[in-house]
Amino acid sequence: MKTKTLLTKTNRLGLFEIRMESIGGLGANLAGKMLAEAGVLHLGLNGSNFSSYGSEKKGSAVTSFVRFANPETTIRAASPVDEPHVVAIFHEALFKTQDCLSGLQEDGILLVNTVKSPDEIRVLTGLQTGTIVCIDALGIAVQEKTRINTAMLGALCHIVDFIDPEAVKKVIQDTFSKKYPALVESNIRTFDRGCHELTVQTYTEPDFNIERRVFATQTLGYKTQTIGGIIVNPGNSMFKNLSASRQGFLPAFNADTCIHCAACDQVCPDLCFVWEQRTDEKGRAFQFLKGIDYQYCKGCMKCVVACPTDALAKVRESERYAEEHQTKHVFQLL
């Protein structure tokens, strides 16, 4: 039986809006569906959900939009959420490539999958006022052997007052029991941990010592678009940064145990490995593996599987690890 739930905060259209910024493979699309389903089927709200993404593959950008309204309000908006009450960031590296905070209301909520503190996220994003919620959703998911989406849903239930955790848990159970019954219990545990293992900080006064990092964005409309056919961000550009495609892990290189067999280079889809020619112990010219150019590494881990030694290992990406262990390709323009 549906219970009557009234929204405590809405915009001028009577809607409460949530935007989830993520990449393919982290489960943001499913999280949006389950959240909207919980609101409609179990909380008596009107709700809608859809996602925006390009090619359906891991690492590509995904944005999920969720809208809720009181029973007497009809949801007619079908456009992307431009002024969200809540922004949930499933992947911290997205801050490097896009303006994730675009349109977030002054008293809005920013939820981030990170090991950083709210104060550190405030400095990183330049957020002046509002609430910052930090949760190590990836760490929880690794321990429970799930994806991070149910941990993020748990955190959302903690910070959004009208979302009943029991309603979301019922939807999680129903959703996973259909195709993956063995994963129901682990995802419920992940959700429960997401409800409790987080850090919340509210900022009521702006800090003008913090500089807001604003990325260039385009307003949708015929007067603001580029000329048709122009690719403004080519995927094969040498300036392309694929760090936002990694799902929290990357390969670590140990030169001491590398036998320079090139098995890693043969399976790498993005030519991340950097080689240099030196002479071996017999005085012959030989190609030696120098390191990894993490700018192009999307964390697929094919190299770790192919490596016959322990020269490559899967490790969780920490702050500035890629920058400090980077081996850059040297390009020569012809």
C-alpha cells in the first residue's frame, strides 16, 4: 500500500530534482531507475527518470536524472535536470573533465564518492554554500563485491528527508532477485553501509578564499551551438585525458620484475605503455618497458591479466598517484 509522502522542498514547477554524474559501469543508470521506482511505487509520489549517455560501454560518460513531485503535481518536464537540488558524483575524476556542479542550488546537496573530507571537496570544487556529503562508496563496494550504485543510494536516503530507506531496499531486493538473486544480500549490505558510513558538512556562509572552478559549458539553443559537423573534442586527440574513464583502479608498474616481453602492450587497447631502446647485457639493441602513460589508461586491466610476472598489479587509484608515476609519450610532429 502506498503511503502519502510530501516533498519539503520543490522548485517553481513543484519538482524535486536529482542529477547523478557517472561513467558507464558504475550503475548510475540502474540507481536512477530504482530510486524513481521507490518513490512512485512505495512512497506515493509522482516520479520520472531517464539517463543520457553515448556509446553503451564502460568508461563513457553517463548522467541519470530523477524528478519527484507531490501526488497533486503532474510532471511534464522531460528535459535534463539543469538546476538540481542534489548532485551525486559517482566518480571523483569527473571534476577534471566537466562542470559537475553546474546549476546546483545555493542550498543544494553535493554527494561525492571519495575518500576525501567535505572540506577537501569544497576546496576542490569551489562550492560556496550548501551541503557536502562524502562516502567511500568504492571501498564499500570492493569489500562487499558489488557496484557502488547501492552504496550511493544509501547515502541519498540518509541526506534526502522524504526518501524512505525501507522503500529503496524493497526495490533493490525486487530488482536483483529477478536476474541476480545471489547478489541481493550483498547489495542490501552495501546499501545499509551507504546509509551510515558517510561524512556530512553544511556550509551556510561563503568562503571567498576558495576559488570556484568553472568549466566552459554551452547553453542548449540554436544561437549557442557550434556549426554542424564540427568535432570540438575528438576522441583520438593526443590531449585526450582518459582518467575519468577509470573505475577507481589502475595498473601499477614494477620495473624490477618486468621481463619486457611486451605481452601488456599487445593487449592494451590505448597504447598506454612507453618503451625506450637501450642495449642489453650482450650489447644488442633492445626495447625496454619504461612505464605507463596514465593519460590514456582507462583502467581495463587487460595488461594485468596478460602479464606473466608480477610487474603489473591492479591497485586502487589514490590522490595524484597517476601524476606522480606518469611516464609520458614523446610525440614528434612530422
